[in-house]
Amino acid sequence: MDRNIAVRLAQQAIKTKNKRLVDSVLAIKAERDKSPAKEQSIDQLPMVAVTCSTGWECYAVVEELTKTRKFRVRALFRTPGTSAAARLERLLELTEATHPGLLTLHSGVDMYSEEKLTEAFAGCSGVVLYVTANSSKAGKINNHGNDPVGGRPLVMKQIVAMIGAMKANPSVKHAVTLVFPPDKVRGIVPDAPEAPWWIQQRLRVSDFMRGQGINVTTIHRPAYYFGMHRVDYTAQEAFRGNSQMSKNMIKENAMPGIMEPDFVVNWVDVRDVGKWVGTVFEYPEVFSNEDFSIASTALTGNQRVEMAERMNRHGTKFGYKKFPRWLIRMLSIVTKEVIYPLRYTQWYNDKGNGYDFASVEDLADLERIHPVWSFEKKLEDWGINDIKPSK
């Protein structure tokens, strides 16, 4: 099959499915609005546990779930006393001031321990499961991006522990997993690149769990986040690593990227992920055992430069600056921080994500439920519109 035809068909399938899900949610919401349910006290709200809550994505899930005021949220994490844990504690303090009991923190959760997870899931009706090939400890990355032999057992050990913990807690009726876009063209067209091993592994997780009788909704989202401090983003707080790549920032004459300037990259804001997790739990009759794809926007590097220059108040220029792949490969020899971005680059630059959302128009149905965080919003949020040109 011609690749362009395969991509177009796969993309249309994603759009068709999302329209069906969105239509179903809006129809149910319209019926519920006719006879609004009585407001529940906080102690009556269903409890949702979120694993890895100190992480970039799952922290956002915790924050957005608490904003709905429709769930009690139990934020699970491993190591207290870190800067990431302090961020959770600040959120807890703010939440307690207005809605005491809505958010609780649960540290000491080892994702490889069925016993610890069983304790953490007790009394929950839903759980958010984040699976990683890392075995990091309090910010020290032990990255298995180059090591499927060492990484695969880590992934499956987590999955087996999660399944055991959910089966030990019959109250848990629904799980949500957060993974990458599925590869819908490899094996259909002759030139499709192979996805990195950990993406393939995590894409198998949901069906594996369903085979064990677990009700799982999988949210497929792009590998690239707005606001995660790697090459494609600016940084306003602690960097997520020590390599040059980790500290590359948006500044005058520099809009960093790891793709070619005209290559379309699909982006997601972690807050959008959190909002969709809330929707999944609010409408289980629509999302149970479903997979669906989300993104915030789709842009080339050149388009991002144009947006930054258009929004800037001082006429500052932002030329696209590609982080060389050869340099990423060199860095990967001495630091594990860049293994994942390197593999994404190799996969994406070979059109590995061509089947995913490829234009902003493709996101229109999603916006009927959640208006997305656009790149313009992020530029303003980061203060890029106020960067002044050098004298």
C-alpha cells in the first residue's frame, strides 16, 4: 500500500473514533443536565489513585482531577523530601484550604511491589497507571532506552504488580493508562520505521491487562509535551537534567527543536491529559475498555518561530535552531538523559508518527469537550512574548 494512503486511512480512523466518543459524551451530558444529580459531600466522592504523581504528566493529572471537584484524589509517589514531592505538598496545602479531604498524599509506593500497590489502591474506584522503563531513584535516571533486555522485565514487573493490586481491591472498577500513539502503518507499508522497544512494549500493556479481566482505558498521546524541559521547550524552574540538551531554551534567535524545521510534530500539554483522564472517569459508559488519541496541537518548527515572532511585543526574532542528531548520539554515550529523545528523533524523523494527528483541524472534535492549550498560550505562559532583543 502507498504510505500516504495508509497514513490518511489511519488518521481518518482516529478522527472517526474520537468523534463517536465525543458525540456519546455530549449526549450523556445533555441528559444529565436535564436532571442534575444532588451535589455530594467530599467524603462521598469516588476515590481515584494516581501513580507516579511527582512526575511531570501524573502531577498534572492529580491537579486537573482535583479541579473537577468530582473525585477524591490519592497521589501516589515513592520518595518524600524531593523538590517534586514539595510541589505536591504545595498543591495539597492549597486544596485543603478550600476543599479539605479532596486530596491526600501517599508516599513510599514502590511500583514493583504488589504489596505496596495493594495498600495504595485500597478503597479506590479508579486508578491511573503510569508505566516506565526507567528504574530511577529520586531524580537519578537509570535509563533502559538502549537496553530492552534489562528494560522489558522492569515494565512487566510493574504490570504484574498492578494487576495483582487491582484484583486484591475489588472496589477498583476502572484503570487508565497513558501511552504513546499506536503504530498504525508498520507492517502495512514497506518503509515504516520500527518504533523504539519501550513504545512497542507499553502499547501491549492495555491488551495484556484486559486479558486478565481488568477494565482499561488507554489514552494515546504524543511523546512531546509542552513544558517538559528538554530540547523543544523553555525552562522557568529546575531543569530536568544536566546535559546541554536538557538546558536548551527558547531565546532570541533560537527556537530549539530536534526535527527538521518543516516537520510536523504533534504536541500535548500535560494539563490536557489530566482533563481527559477526568472525563474518562466521569463517563465510564463511554470509555470503558476503549483506546483513543489526543493531542494539543500539531506544528512545524517554522510555524512555532512564526508564532513566537508574531506574539512578541518587542520585535524579537526567533530563528529555528535544530539540535544536531549527531550531537545527541554523542551525548548518549556519556549521559542517559538523552536516550529517549534520541530514539524519538530517529523514529519521528523517519515519519514514524505520520499516522497520528497531522493538523490542528484534526483536533476540532476534542475541543468540543476540552479547549486545548495552544502553543500561543504556552508562549505567553512562558513569557516568550516579553523577551526583548539584545542591544
